[in-house]
Amino acid sequence: MIPSRDVARLIEIMAALRDPETGCPWDKEQSFASIAPYTVEEAYEVADAIARLDLADLREELGDLLLQVVYHARLAEEIGAFDFEDVVEAITKKMIRRHPHVFGDDEARSAGAAKGFWEQIKAEEKRERGEDGPSRLLDGVSAGLPALARAVKLQRKASTVGFDWNDARRVVEKLREEADEFAAELDRSPNQPERLADEIGDLLFVVANLARHVNVDPDQALRQANAKFISRFGYVEEALAADGRSLEDAGLNEMELLWQLAKKRE
């Protein structure tokens, strides 16, 4: 099979991989549930390539993510639920409907997107799907989101009805309060992880809220912190190796000194 720039070829490849007789043994065994973790992983790898400004890698990662869409669509097609073309039709329909100020008539385009416009459109879509029963404000925030991203969406949703601080400094005060509560719980229950987990959850929730107030993606910020940690720790390890020693040979004080040198190098 010859590679192609046409997405139809990718769909053909996936069909061949899933063929009951001649397909790939691994691919034939997969299901929605077994593939889902790879879908999430590929989305994160796309975000990582963007963070590194590596456009060559981004091209590859976007291809991997597209494969996930084709994979799920193929699984659905096999049980008669929908196919890839249905996925394309659904998203194009949604984008056209949600952007009448771009694709609508002259009156809609001149009106632009008013405040609350998206919420109104989404509510109409829910009614069309028969989901027009009573619901709470936060019910629409997907439970499948990564925890930090979900925290931000929950907070943003609550802010639409005024349940929010107008000053990031107020959030910093709350962060200090939660840190003090964790310290107190640590003194009371040092060997009860479930109680400490509750306090740590509160801390992380407030950190996500603080990030939202200053327009920072907390997940991206944490990825940057991870990269920074790797870089600094690598410097500590290399500095010791240059002296003919290993990490195990050094004490915490010496490693901390090298850590500070790594920070200065940045």
C-alpha cells in the first residue's frame, strides 16, 4: 500500500489493520477502552511539541493524533454506530452552527458573537439531543478531563454566575490558608495519607484557580517545571560524574549546592 496525502488512504490502512483475517494481531484485539489511553497520550505529545516549538515533531504528533480519531471511527463503523465521514460531518455541522457570525446571513455576521452566545447554542444542541431536563451548572464539565484542566473549567464555569474573586491576590491569600491547613493536618495525622490527600487536593485546586486568574495554563506550567527539574538534576548528575562520582556518593547538602549552581547557569 502506497502512502498518500489523502485521508482516505489512512482510513483504508486502518481497515486493513483491523481485517479479521489478514489484519495485525495487536490491532484486531483493541477496543475503545484499550485505545483511549493512547488517545490521551497522543494529545499530550501534541501539546509537548507545541511547547518546544518543534514543528517537525508537531507534524508527526498531529498524524498520530489523527490516527486515533480514525481508529475510534473504525471501531464504531464495525459495530454499525458511525464512520469517519460521520465524524467529519458532525464537527463541520457544529462549527458552522456555533459560528453564525462567520457563516450566517448578513444580520448574524454583523451582530457578532454576543456574551453568552456559546452557552445558548450549546443549550439548544442539548435540547435537540433530548437532554433538556434540569441540570446543575457544573454538570456539563466533562469528568474525563485531566484533573487540572477540569479544575480550571469548573472554576471558569462557576465564575459565569459571579462565584469568583476579582483579584489574584485574594487567591494567593487562599493558597496560604490552604497551605497552613495542610501543615496543621500533617501535625495531626502524619500517617493518614487519605486525610493528607484531601488537603493536598485543596491546595492543587487553589493553585489551578490562581493560574486561571493570571491566564496561565497550569498543566503547561507544570510541564515547564518538570523540564526545568530534569535540566537542573541533570546538571547535578553530570557535575558529580565529571568528578568521578555518582549521585549515591553525594549527600543532600552537596547536591543542593550543585542545584543552586544549576539555577545560576540558567
